[in-house]
Amino acid sequence: MSSPNINNSNLIVVLGPTATGKTKFAANLALKMNGEIISADSRQLYKRMNLGTGKDYEDYFVEGKHIPCHLIDIYDPGYKSNVFEYKKAFIKAYQDLKLRNRKAILCGGTGLYIEAVTQDYKLVAVPVNSNLREELKDKTLSELEQILALYKKLHNKTDTDTKKRAIRAIEIEEFYKTNMQEAGSSIEINPVFFGIRVDREIRRERITNRLKARLKEGMLEEAESLLNEGISPEDMIYYGLEYKYLTLHLTGEIDYKTMVEKLNIAIHQFAKRQMTWFRKMEREGVHIHWIDGMKPMNEMVDEALQIISAK
């Protein structure tokens, strides 16, 4: 994929691993560009899942002004969205911004969703395969992982977090193996990519401190409230990371100390996987302009604006 002509770019993409300050940067950039943000976070799609997904609402306020953000808080907890639905929702939000002459800034850390939009993945809604599910229901998670590995190289470990997710991943791969991928809704995207990067040790410190802060703010109580709504533990675990370990503690499978330790490790591993994905994008030809996340915000924004306006 060749580098875009920045002057003709119709989408600004802000990416990076968790805890690098992407959202705050995107909001500050949006203020300068008469823009609005479209979230590229697969878990912030869900209502009432706030602390556990890191919806830092205060980041959308810049100089006393609120920067609108789209594609957060659109589904009820328990629902399971997918990249097909995300792309459709993105196109609707993007076209709305275009009609209102607002600059679209796609911001988030879900690499698959970013690529689906910027590389125009051709996607179809994959139907349930009841016969396949029946064949797989008695398999162990390890066996399911081996089966899935026959279809593709396993980059995304969340595919095999639970049996339910592994079976769905196999179902999707089997569908694509036997059906032509059809082109769904499509728009012409000419993106310019910015990555926010901080030193690994600083990122690790931020992740640990943020986890402690969110637990103090009521993240465990948030998960408990969702379970009390009637969302099943299995569905909670499906969302991964915070909700997985919070649920394991709330259902008595692990104690509090173990929960914190395992969750902290899992978030650090998640950040590494995010960077692995972004490096893969670069190897495949995507040019990402990396900005030092430790710089003062005004310098970060000025650097981006200079790149965007470069002749």
C-alpha cells in the first residue's frame, strides 16, 4: 500500500497502544481542524461498560469545548458486535461528518477495525452454522485452537479466550472458505496515519497506575452491576481483559490479589500485541507518522498539522 497524498487525505487516523494518550491528542487535533472523532475501539461500543473499557470522557473536552465522538455507547452489554457491523456504522458516521463539512478523525487501538475501514475490507455477515457448532461443542479449548490454526495463523489471541469465541472464529473461517466474500458498502478512503508512542517503561507504569486508579473509581462494582443486570459470566468473559478477570473474581474463581496481578500482566501483553499489529501494518506498506507522546500537547498537534499541510 503506497503512502497517500496527504493534501488529499479525507481521514485522519490516530492509533497506538493503550495508555499512550491517543484520545486526548485526537480531541486536541479535532479542535484545530473543525473535526469530530470516530472511535476505533471494539469494546467502547457498549453502554455502561465505561471504566473497564477506558472511556475517558473528560479527554473529549478541550479548552472548554466538547469534541463529539461517534461509535461509543451504541450497543447494550451482552450484545456481540463484529467488524462487519463496525464498518457499516463507520461509513454512516463518516458520511454524516462529510455532509456537515467536519473532518473525520478515526481514533483507537483496535487494529482490525482500523484496517477494515482504511483498506476497505470486503465483508459479509457470517450466519450461524448450527451443524458445525454441534460438531465442535464437545471439543476442548485446546482442540478448538488447533482446528482454528488449520484455517489461519493465530495473530489474535482473543479468538481463543473462550470456547464460545473459538467456535465462532472457526465458523467465520469456514464460511469464508466456502463462500466468496462480497463487497458490502464502500467509500473511498485516503487516510493519513499518526501513531502516538511513549517509552515502553513509561507505558508500563501508566498501565499499572491506571489500573489501580480505575479499581478505586469502581471498576469492580461496574462489572458486578453488569452481572446483576443478568449478563452471564460467560458473556462478560467474552469481552476480555478487565471484564474477564473482574468476572473470574466476582464468581469466586480467583481472589482479589490474583485478579489484579493477572489483569495487570494481561493489559501489558495486550499493549504489546497492539504494537505488533501496527508494525505489521507498516510492513505491509502503511506509512505511520509516529509522534512522541511525551511532548507538550501543543507541540504534538503542531507537528501533525505541519505534516497534514505539507506540500
